[in-house]
Amino acid sequence: MRLLPLFLALALAGCGGSDTDPGPGGLSRGEARQLDEAAAAADINATDNGATETPQ
């Protein structure tokens, strides 16, 4: 009886979504994550090149 909470916790730990589950916009969760990472990398590259400054 003491191990019941442990078994329940372990059972729930395996309930996470996988990368192939449907995500936002009809993409899989893995594809959505990859697009988010690519967008973040593009933002970093834009700021490194000074592309965020307004032209005068």
C-alpha cells in the first residue's frame, strides 16, 4: 500500500506527448518546436548583424 503513490507517479510520468502528436497549425509538436528554434536563431542572427537598427 505504501508503494501505490510511487507507482502512480511513475505511470503518470510516461504520459507526456510525443513529437508526432498534433500541435498548433496542423504541424506535429516536433515540427513546431523546430520552427520555434529556427525563428529564435534567425532573431539572434538579425541582432548580431545590426539588422534591427532603423535606416536613416
